[in-house]
Amino acid sequence: MSGVGRVAGARTQNQRYAFIAIAAAVLVVGAVIAAPVWLPAVSWVIPDRYVMAYAPPAIQRMIFQVDPNAQVPAPAAPAEFAAQDLLAELAPTATATYSPVSAASGGASGGYVQPTPLALAPTPTLTPVFSIQVDSRAVDRNNSADLGDITALLTGFEWEQQGYNNCGPASIRTLMSYWGVEFTEADAASYLKPDPEDPNVRPDEIAQFVEQYDGYHALIRVNGNFETIKKFILAGYPVLIESGYDPEPETVGWTSHYLTIAGFSNDGFIVMDTYRRPNWFYAYNEVDYYWRQFNRRYVIIYKPEQLAAVASIIGEDMDDAVMYENSLATARAESSLNGDDPYAWFNLGSTLASMGRYEDAVVAFDTARTLGLPSRFLWYQFSPYEAYLQVGRYEDVISLADAVLAMKPSEEAFYYKGLALEGLGEVSKARVQVALAVRHNRNYEAAQKALDALEN
């Protein structure tokens, strides 16, 4: 009887193990099948920067669910003929010379132009801040840059690989190292983006940060061009540009990036790219394809005694009014050249908003949104909020801000949503949103002023 009991007990135990194994297999299969549902929720518990750092690419794709076709929400009912009417009404206010630029590699569509200066400033006769030297690494075998065959290259940078979402802090740290100013990427990040999940650093934030150091100033311009960049390089000034970026469309998707331009050749620019590596080569058409997505915005760092030299290179665009007139001419020409180009229309809207022409700006923004902008576009650009607020289209502001906040906490989205709620008379809700903006970035001065006003 004891032998029979042992056999029965063993059978029962084996059945228990089999049941556990089957249950575990069912759970694993169920988890795999349901992964598209529960994996995205991981980002609510585990910050994105850790997922990007440690999760395998396949898991990243499931968590972030990158959809390269996702777009900024379109307007509810854009006027059918308003866009063409706007172009017809915008008589050219400056005469520019345009030359078509071929599309960047990777399937980018053409139909855009690279502007040349409306009135070139005289070539400056300046002693470069540093002598131009050729990098000792003659050929970068991970890229197509031949550093032994370049026109100009600035050296002396302390390049640093950026952390997650940290191109702004890493780029300004790299650029300022050229001028001998020392701080860490973490130092810059703690000021520029106190919330590590903040996806964006605005150029004005960079300017405010830089001006803490030894009398340095930062000048932000739009409607830049290659000739101006080359003149700055030859005069010894690296150029920081804000650009679209899409190096990993499957796992990251379209985003924004800062690039520090350090040199140039006959074929393109040499860039201190904190995402990739130092001295990375970018062909001219690729640079312009992505740079134009930010209205060809650039930043120059200088000291007061260098202002005359900087002004001589920039020329008439040192004057804001002239710069925006010239930017308007560029955007109008590009919109006319290709009416299906959302970036040309967005640049037109941004320029018109900067000129205080808000009614015209919203027509351009409506057109850009209808044509389709990458879903992350308003993580980095905020002029549509300003224009829609000024014309009383508060619901548009809220819907655009909510689309951003559904993906990422953003102090700008909280701030503008708060202003829109205030416009609708919902003051208590507005106060909550603006307070969130301040909580995410204690250095956001506009939000702090708005919060103070709402609390008084």
C-alpha cells in the first residue's frame, strides 16, 4: 500500500507541475498577445529615458508605437480658398534670389529652395578667433566626411555624447567649450530642462543660460543661409542651428535637434553632432531639408566687443523688421513654388505671427496642419499657439496642447493651454495648467508671470 501511495503522490505532484507549466505558458502567450496594449503603459511608470537606454529595439518600438505617419491635429474646418487668397495678397516685400536645392537622401520630397542673402554684407576682414586647422583624423570611416579635404574647420571643442533628450544641453556645452567656458552637460540640463522628460529646449532658453557666463551674448536669427554660416566659420564663430532630425525612423521617429556647425567643404558641412559623433559630415541638401523645418533658425554666441564683427556678417538681417520681411519673402516664394509643402506654410505662419499679423498667420498655420506636420512638431515650435490665442481660437490651442500632452509633459503646452482656458473664462482651470508649466520648469519666466497674474 505504501508503494501505491507513493506512486499516487508522485502522479499528483507531476500533475501539479504540469498545471503550473501550462498556466505559465498561457500567461506568457497572453502577455505576448496583449503586449501592444500593456507595453505602451510602461512609459507611465518607467521614464522614457530608461526605456531608450536599456530596452531592446523591438521592445522600444512596441512601447513608443512610433507612427511615422502620425500628424499634428488638423483644423476642424479650414477655409477652402483662404491659403491661395493669402498668397495673392502678400505682395513681395523684398526681392530675393532663389536657387532650387535637390531633395535630401532617404525619400525626402523636393520643391523647396535655399535662399541666398537679399543683400550680402561685405566679406569681413577679421582675424579668426582661432586659426583654422585640419583635424588629425583625416578620414572618418563611419561617415563620408573627408577631413583632409575641407575648406575650413574650427577645432578645440570638447565634444560630449548627449543623454536622452539632451541635445540642447550637450550642444551648448560643446559649443561653449570652444570659447573656453567650462560647465557640464548636467549643469546645463539642470537649468534648461529641470524635468529630465522635457522634450525641448527653446533657443531663448539657451540664450538666457549662456548670458550667465562672463559677458557672453546669444543672438537668435531666422531665414539663415549657407553663405552666412560659411562667413561665420571663416571668421572663427561656430554656428548653432535648430533643425528637424530623423536618424532612426523605426524606433525614434521625427524629432528636433541642435547641430553645431564647425566647418565646411565643397559638398557639405562638418558638424559637432552630440547624437552621433564629432566632425560628422552632412551634405548641403540634407542640412537645408531639415533646417528649413525650423525657418532656418540659428544662434551665434559672442562677446560685446565682437558685436560689430557679428553684425557685419549678418548684414541687414540684424534689424528684426528687415529680417522678418526677408523671411516673409522666402516663405512666400517657397509656398508659391510648392503649395503642398507644409513647412513652407508653417514658416509663413511663424513669420507673420512674429510680425503681429495674426489673422494671416492662422490661415498659414491652418494650411500647414491640413497638409500634415509630424505629430511631434509642436513639441518644439509654439507660434501657432500665439496666433490662435490672439484671434480667439482658444479651442484650437487646447486641442493642440492636449495632443502634445498625451505624448509628453511639456511646460509650453501646459502654459498655452492655461492661457486658452483663461481666455474662455475658466480661471481656476487656467491656474492649474500654468502652475504645471512652472512646476515642470522653474525657469519659465513667462509662465511664472502668468501664474502670478492669475493668483492676484
